[in-house]
Amino acid sequence: MGSRILCHISRFHSSLAVSSEHSHIWDIFASIALVRPPIIAPPMNDIEKRYQNFMLQRELEDSLRCDFELRQLRDERLLNERERLKVDDEEANLQEEIGILASVDEENWRKEADRIRKELAVGNLTKFSKTDSANLQRKIDEFLVLLVCQKFGREDGYLSRWHLPQLQNLPGESLKQTSERCLKELFSTEIHGEGISNAPFAVYFYCYPAQLRQRLKTQSRGAAIFFFKALYMKRSALLVKKDVVADYKWANAEEFAASVGHKMSYLRALSTLFPSYLLTKNISECAKKNKISKNSVENATTNVVI
């Protein structure tokens, strides 16, 4: 991943060196991926489940029997002995007292466990998870990342599409300082991004359309967005500045891919944001959907022309 970023940066500097007309070709942005880690243990993937089953089986085969298992074997032996003596009408000669069977205790314990699970809703995440996409307590067993719709200082009702929070880099400011300023200027809640890195984990280049360059009155070729990652460890609700951020939500890997899947290059640039086994599948699905949509538009256009 580091070599890919270095490759992009080298191309970026090459573009700066080649151009003699403009001293500033790209607008530099820093974007922050604010991640809420799972509150409880996340579900295991297929490989982890197979490994767990293998280790449990190996532990069962290599371990010694516990007292309860020895008690089960004793009960089984005594019951078989009693059945044999019944056949021979010698039940009174049974030398050991059976008492309460281990299977009876096991059944009582199972009923008590079921009662506790039902009472405390153990394993029922729907009781604790919220449906509101802006609530931190939703999908408590998954990674969530913050997505926002920014206004970018416009007062004409413009709202950006869903993306990670970002701000433009100021002269003399490092990219990390820009990412930290992004947390302060976009949110009313005091956020201390734990684990924020000194170097970006991804970079994305976006070329401005001609109309946008005219409206911005800029000679910049486009935007270079450098992504930083930080953890949001608080449990309190996140408050945004409404004059800067129009809307926000916490999205898991599937929702993230669906929200930003309209721009596949942006999604691929952030392919390392979630664990690979989560996001790779969703990227493939979004690519297929976008291909189908594109083919549908082309077919519709062809039909109109004919």
C-alpha cells in the first residue's frame, strides 16, 4: 500500500515539474476517516469459524476428562449395571447409589441458561442497536465510519454527495494539521482522534470539470485528497456544525460501499479502510451494479436513436 501511495505522490510531483504555466496545479485536501470500532466482538468470518472448530475439536481430543464428564461416565455405568441386575432380578445387589443423575443437572443448567439469555437478551443485538444512521450505538458488532454531506461554503443550497470529512490544506500547514483542523471545524463535539497517523493511508486525485473551474475561478487541475485514519472512542453523540455539514451518518462496510459506490475510483482508493474481507466483496458488487446501470443507459440511448 505504501508503494502505491509513493507512486501517486511521484506522479503528482512529476505533474508539478512538467507544468510551466501554473505553479499550483492541484488543490491539496486532507480527509479524515473517523472510525468507531466494534463495541462487542465482531462476528467471525468463514476462515475464523473453520479455525475455531478445528481448535475446539483438537482441544477435545487432547484434553483430559473433567469431573462432570467422569460423573457422566459413572452414571452411565451404574444405569447399565442396574438394567443388567433388573434382568437378573438382582437390583438390590447394586453396590453404589446412583443419586441425582448428571443429565438431570445438565438439563436444569440448560433451562437456567436459556432463561438468563432470554431475560438479558444475550446475543440479541436488535435490542441494543439503534436504527438511526446518525446514532453511535447502531451495529455494535461492526466497524463504522463517519460519512458527511458538506456545503463547502456555498449558500445556494448545494450539498455534496456522501464522502469522508475533508478540508483544504492551508499554506505552511502540514497534512496532519489539516486533518486535525478538519475535526475541529466540522464538529461541535470536542474530538480527540485516537490513533491518528502521521502519514496518509491513501490518496485520491480528482480532476475538476471545466464548469467547476470556471465557477471557482481557479487554474487548478483538480484536487489531491490525502486520507488519514482516526478512532472515535467516545460513546457520546457526535454534534456537527450545521453551517458546514448538512448531514452525517455512521456506515458499515456495506453501507459505505453503497453510499460512495457511484465513484468507484474513490471507493477503490479507500479499499484498506475496512478489513479486506468486508470491503472487497462490496466493491465487486458496486462495480457490477455500476456496469449494469451503464449498460442500461447505453441501451436506452440506442433505443431512442433507433
